[in-house]
Amino acid sequence: MEYELGSGRLIPTVIAVLALAGVIVGWRSLARAGRTGSLFALAAGLVSAVVGGLHAANSAGGLGTGNGLAGAVIAVALGLLSIALGGLALARALR
């Protein structure tokens, strides 16, 4: 059995990695009250949630079909977490 990373899986995987980076940067900004990191976390989370949601809505088939649905769902979840962490960090940095 061969494994290929086609376009159906590539886009959600890249977006999920971007969302994970946003979560990490947002977490670090929350600990250090950094404004730049919190803005990055907000932007990365917003892009991940939107693109992941659009990909999940347009993917045909279910989980395990190779359409990237699992990656899109993970991207949306991590994107929302990144938005929350970035918002908290930005609120703390502006105080």
C-alpha cells in the first residue's frame, strides 16, 4: 500500500500546522504578554478556522477517504484555540 500526500490532504495538513504554530505562539504570548505574538496567533487562528471550515464543508466522503476531512477538523479546532489564546494574550498585553 502506497501513501501519497495529494492536494486533498496537503491543504488541511498545512493549515493544521499553521494553527498549531498559532497555538504555540499564543501560549507563549500569554505567558510573556507579547503583543506581536498574540496578533500572529489571532491571524493564524482566523485563517486556519476559515480555510479548515471551508475545506471540511467541501470535502466529499467521510473520514478515511483521503479527502483531508480529519485534517480540516483538526485545523478548525486548533484555529479556534489559537484565536482564544491570542485574544487572551492581546487583552493582557493591552492592560
